[in-house]
Amino acid sequence: MDGSLDATISIKLENAISLSSSTMAAAAEGAAAQALRNVLHRVTQAAQRSGRASHQVRVVAVSKTKPSSMIRDLYDASHRHFGENYVQELLDKVPELPDDIQWHFIGHLQSNKAKALVAGVPNLFMVEGVDNVKVANNLDKAIASLERPPLKVLVQVNTSGEESKYGVEPSECVDLAKHVKLQCPNLRFSGLMTIGMLDYTSRPENFRTLSECRSRVSKELEIPEDELELSMGMSGDFEQAIEMGSTNVRIGSTIFGPRDYSAKK
Ligand SMILES: Cc1ncc(COP(=O)(O)O)c(C=O)c1O
């Protein structure tokens, strides 16, 4: 075989390989939009079973470890609420994506990253995971220094009873909520969030505990219950969470497929 034929064959092969990997990526992206449609349908049905309309339950597509191209695909399908829980990953994605995305920071936030999060995400919709006074204070100061409107925050509650570094005990939720409401004028206390068990599954007791926490907070802080969100329910249990009053479900793998953490190591 002469050299030029060899080169032609190798170029064709390379093109075929790159075409097939981009076709595969496009298929995965198409699959995410399809999976989202399916999730939205299930959310509507669960909301109806709980006597509510679908617009009363927000779906946050948890895009952590997933590329911006997949988020863009869901954005093009009209989805706007996305959740991330690594600050640096979110800061990298924000400039690559439209600025009307409503970003949720979900899970534990280290207090020393509050400023970077607020500064790097002008379209931060809500922080779901304030679990101590220091992180609340740092978020409050960051919002003040940037002269932004008040930031919505949810207090994270450990509803599993398991030993966990993150989330306040149910007995402490009123105190932290009170701190946010009364001492942090640049934050808007908007409700409660839970992850459930340490392995990220949930039991009905976890949802019940969060709902009871909301009743206590509502009474003590004199905020009507229906003005306080309950962020609970993930891929495996969002329908049950909605039936038990969730207003905000955070769904990752059912929409985007399994997460690949290898790049994080
Ligand atoms: C706080 C939080 N909520 C929701 C999710 C989404 O979980 P799932 O993939 O089970 O929907 C994650 C994923 O890591 C998470 O960290």
C-alpha cells in the first residue's frame, strides 16, 4: 500500500471515530432531555396525588459531574433550574452557559467558599444547605459586599439520626432558621432541605421529620407554612417526597445517567 493511501485511510478512520463519539454524546444529550420529560410527567402525577399542581413543585436537575453541553441540551428543552455541589465545578460552568439559568447550590457549603460562590454566580437562585451560623454569616456578608438582592437559603436538616457532619439536628432547626431570619438581612430564609440517610436514600420518616421541622419553624418564626419550602426527594424517591409535601425535588442520575466521579479524584 502506498503512503498517501495509508494516510487517507487513517484520516477517514479518525473522522469516523470522532463522528461516532460526537454521535454518542448527542445521543446521551437527547436521552437526558427525554428522561427529563419523563420525570416531569411523573412529578405532575405525584403533585396531583398530593392535591397540587405541577407548578407547585420545582424540579432541580442535578448536573454535578456532567458537561455543560448536556445542561445546554436541557436548557434548550426549556429547563432552567440546575443544581451543583462543588463550588469550583459550578464556577467553571457558569460562564459557559446562559445567564438566565437558575443555579442551586445543593448540600454542604464550606464557609470559606461562600464569597467565591456568590461572586462567581450572579444567577445563583438558592443555596440549599446552610447548616451552621458561620456559613450563613459569610453568605450574608458576601451578598452585602456585592450589593445583591437577598439570597434565598434553605436550612439543611439531618433527618436520618445517623452520625453526619452535615445538617443540623431537627431539634436545632428553629435556632438556625431564627438566626438566618433575624441576623442575616441579606439572606431570605425560605425553608428546609434534607438529604435523608447517609447513603443518599430516604425513608418516609426522613420526609415526615422535615415536615415536622417546618411546622415548628413556621410557628416559632410566625411564617405561614405555605411560604416555607421543603426540599426533599431525589432520583429514587421523589414521587413519595412530593406526596409528603416536597416543593423542590433534586434529581440527578434519573435525568443525566450515573455520575462519573473519576475527574474529581
Ligand atoms: C444534595 C444532593 N441532592 C440531590 C442529588 C441527586 O441525587 P440523585 O442522582 O439520586 O438524583 C445529589 C447528588 O449527589 C445531591 O448531592
